[in-house]
Amino acid sequence: MRYVVLAGVVVLALGCAKEYPVPRAQVTTPPSSEEHPQQDLVVLPFMLFDLDSLPANIEVQFSTDGTTWKSATKALISEPTEKLSTAPRGVAHCFVWDSRADVGAQNFDAVRLRIRPTTKRTGPWATTGTFRLQNGPWSLSVVIGKGEQPALSAVGEKLFCAFAKDGNIYLTCLDYTANPPTHKSVCEVKTPNGTKSQPAIFAHDDGGTIRIHLAYVLNTGTDKQIYWETLTYDDAKDEYNSDASAQVDADTSNESDSRPVLAFDGTNLHIVWQREIKQRKVTDGWEIRHTIIKNGGNGWEVDARDNNVLQKKECKLEPEPEAVWFAGDNRLWVVYLDAANSGDPADIHARRYNGSGWEDWDTTTPTSLLCDAECASNIHLFCDGSNLYVLFSDTNTTTADNGRDLFLLKYDGTPGTPQQLTDREGDQEAVFITSYAVGEFWALWHQETAFWAGRWSDGNPPSLQAEERIDDDGSGAAKSDFCACYVTNSGNDYIVCAWTDERSGAREVRFAVRKP
């Protein structure tokens, strides 16, 4: 056991205590570190002082944010909370908090406990400093550094994170199996000149070399571009070497481009993004664009520059496209938001690249409409064998809260009926989906200022098996740019999540790991 609790065995080096006209408590902060956080049963040593040595009852509370306090559940092995002995010079006691009973399988990086004694009168609260608590299967979050907009990609057992900071793009390799998880050296991507943001990343094995592709938005001051760069990674030296780069869009109008999306077909890299079209500084529509990067034998280079997936006149809403190579029909799928008529709520549409041109996913009807949703958003894609999964958020009209919940659409040659995954108070915004084991999948979502993960059996309808909180912040600080990646290492499955976090008062990139 990781604690020792025996009444009367607690020894506190608190020095000489003062004598007070009301009972008082003095507490010792439970020790914790990144390597050794507190877990489950938390031992709180304290001393009770009273000038008249009257027996005291105590109240014990906990807080995960330093503002909201709740009663702390006493573990069975704890000392009682009533009729505790006191003395003018203090008597040592020990309270054992059953943290799992109060917060469940969650992690928090700044927990506090406090005690208040009462005899004939009630004394003041005595409050601990902060300590780290890890009750959930997710690691406590690790700070990579100041920055925002993280993106993740795995190749083999290696996992890379790209993020933006001060107008530049940075790369690092995450050591997600370490205890605690950590990261290796952070490398700045130094070319070209301009303000860089919104990075996307894809890493793969390129003939025995670890190759990393980056695509990001580059603002030169006179033009906003989609820019691509590829680097190689030397694992032994933990070094990155720039190989090739190019502008991939043919637009010089200085219109706004979205964060690019990358998909790999086993040979070629596909870059997909949306472009805002303006007339007289007013948004007039959006286009979805596509570029192919290939290695023709003389190195990686732009092969097919900037062709239309969807033209402005065809897209009535901001499309927010996602892309994936679907081996089930040997096509690049781009799934996006659109409406049948201007002003309609958002439905889910899809088009496919067949190697020479773009077509609606349904070439028989034909139609691009994949799902007639209420008002969809936050599309995320996953392919598993012959199935394509579309995770999205949509307005729930069937339960009392009428918020936004998660829905899953499974395509196996024909689109099925979307299945509702969550039904919680508040809005859930989808962020990630992956398989985990045979017949199971994970969906991750953002709700208010917290990130959550759920595991479902792949049935009809899916059945929720477990639900876990990912982030470890109880302060309600702003968080954004959530992303996740599935990776295997030595036969074990990991899910790694990264996000932008503002709990420190500055924007910083954090990541957490769910270990097997």
C-alpha cells in the first residue's frame, strides 16, 4: 500500500504552536510530483489545538479549482471526525480522504483539502497547498511549451506533435510510454518567411526513413497561402532535417484559407482545405481545394496543384472539410457541411477523388448528400477495413435538454441511420474517433471547458461501456484546439491527446496519454 495510516503514529514537525482562544487546525499538504501523484486514498496529516483541550469535531472539504468546495468522503481506515482530542500545544491526527468516491476516475493537477474544527466554538479553516491527483486511466497532462493549435501523427511507435507559437511552427517527438510522459527536443521549422499558423502533420515510413509532412497557413503580408514542407527525422540524434517545401495553392487574392487536412493513399499525400471567397470585403461563399504531393523518383514535390473539390456556387455553408483515404473503395473521401438551400441547417455531404477527378459519393442518383442532419458540425472520420465512420455533433431534438450531442454514421457501401452516442446536459462537440479493440471504438469530445472520452461497443445501436475525463484541470480555464491520435507500441494500445490550455494564464500546449 502507498500510505500508512495508524492513529497516533502521525508525527509532524510543526514547531511550537501558539495558544488560541478558539480551536484551530494545522495541516500538512499531501506530497505529490509528476512521477508520484496522489491516488485514490489521500492521507491528510493535521494537528488540533485548543486552549481548554476540549474534544473537537472536524469538517473536511476538498476543491479542484480553489473556489468551489465540497465535503470530503472519509475512508474506512481514516480516524473519525468527531470527538478528536486537542491540546494547547496540539495533538496529531490523520484524515484519509476517499477521493475516488468524490471525483471518480478523474485527474486534477491542483487539488486542495481543508479542515475546520469545532468545540464550543468553531475555528477557522486550515487549507493545504495544491497537490496532483491521478485517479483516471489518463496520465496527468504534460506541458510541451508555450504555443497553440497542436496536431498529432504517428508512424510505427513514434508520435510527433506540431504546434504554432509566435508566428512559427514547431515540432517535437512525444515519449508517451515514459512515466510520466514527456517530450524530446523542440525544433523550429524555419522556412519560409511569414506568419505561420494552423499546422497539419502526417508522418510515415519512407523506405526506412521517418518522413514528416507539414502543411500550414502562411501569411506573407500580401498573400495568405497553404504551404507544404517535408522533413526527415533522425531518431538516434533526435534531429529534424528539412528536405523540400512549396506553396500548394495557386491563389494570390489574399483570401483566408482554413487549416489544411492531410490524407495519405499509401503512395501520395493529399492536402485539402477550404478557401473563403469575398466580394467587396463581404463573404460570398467558400470553395474546397485539393493538392497532391508525390515522390516521382527525384524527391517529394507538388504533382497536381490546387484543383477544385467543390466550387463556390455549389457550397452554401462554410464546409469545414475533413478528408481520409478510404481503402474500402480505393478513393479519397472529403466529407463536409452544406445545405440544400441557402439558410438551411447544415447537412453532411461527401465527394470522392477517383484518381483523375471528383465525383459525388453516390454516382448513381447522383448526390453528395450523405446525411440529412438537423444542424451538423465538427465532423471527424475514421476508416476500419470496409467501413467508414463519420462522427459529428448535431442538435438533439428528442430529449429535454435539446443540446448538441454526438452522433455516429457508419458507411459500408451505403450510409446507415446516424446513431446517437451521447445524451448529456450541455453541448458535446466531437473531436476524434478511433477503433480500440475488436467490436469497440472510442469517441472523444469537448464539453464546456473539459475533454471527455467514451468507449462504445460497435452495435446497432452502439452501447456505452465506459466514460472518462481526459484533462486534469478543475479551474474552468479556457481550452481549445483539441486533437488526438491512436498509436500502438510493443503490442499495447495508446490514445494520446493534445490541446491548447490557458490555466497558467498563457496559451500553452499540453498532452495526456491513455495507457493500456
